[in-house]
Amino acid sequence: MTEITITKEDGAESGSDARRGRYVARVAGHDGEAELTYTHRGPGLISADHTGAPDSLKGTGAAAALVDYLIADARGNGFRIIPLCPYVRARYEKHPDWRDVMTVGPGEKPRIAGH
């Protein structure tokens, strides 16, 4: 089993862009990092904006681990997710039990005001 370490970098806590943050995955023995970026959209609401991984991490499970961590974080901290990222939506379709933390049903495309 590949060792994957995930950390959360929240702009609200770091003093950078307070609305934005990311989850970062590092895989033991591999260069680079995968990330899942998000935006705070209001109290108890974030959008999952983008998931990306360099070629060095393809096939390691890092991207899937990021989404799993996001879901656990939402459940543990009581926020809901607008799944804008196509990868997050694709994983959600395979895990309809995530409905409790998502703003739309599996297979539904979310909308953001002004987009």
C-alpha cells in the first residue's frame, strides 16, 4: 500500500486569500504533490474547484485520497460541498452515499450564481 499524506492549507488560516484553500497529497517515494483546490462560498459551504496531479503521481491513488479526505472533512466539520470539479463529480457518481455533504445529487451539474 502506498503511503499518502494529506494536509489542508486554508487561506483563511494562513492570511493569504481568505476564500481559497487546498488539500495537498504527497506520496512516499514520489516527487511532486497532488492538490484539490476549493473556495469558501458562504457559511458552511465550499466549492471543490479542481483536482490535479503531476505525471509522477498518476496511478498512486493520490487524487482519490484527496476527494476521500474532503468528504471526511466535510462530515467532521459540518460543511457542504458544491462539486464543480469534474473529477470530484465523477467520484461522487460512484459514491452516492456522499449525498449528505453534497449540494446536488449524483450526476447533477452544480450551478454557482454568476457563472
